[in-house]
Amino acid sequence: MTLLAALPELGLINRRQIAALAGLAPFANNSGSSSLGRPLVKRSLFMCALVAINITPF
């Protein structure tokens, strides 16, 4: 539900553009410590990955 709420573009643009919006596309970041993407989406996907590999964050 978080992905649908935070990425209303799902289904309208291709997977590479979604990865860029989520901040998961491999772009070179040479200009400093700017954070690309949508933090809520990145955090949600990270938590899903943790559950998928059975690692608890505690």
C-alpha cells in the first residue's frame, strides 16, 4: 500500500523510470551527498528486503 501511495506513477511509466523515482537507479553521485529518490519508498523496500531474507533489524 505504501508503494501505491508514494508512487502514483506505477503502471504509467517504465521500470527504469520507476527505479529512478524511487532512488534505486545506479546514477553516479559525484557532486556531494545529495539524496536522490523518495525516502519513504526506499525505506519501505529496504524493510521488505530485510523480511525476505529473515534478518531482524534489532
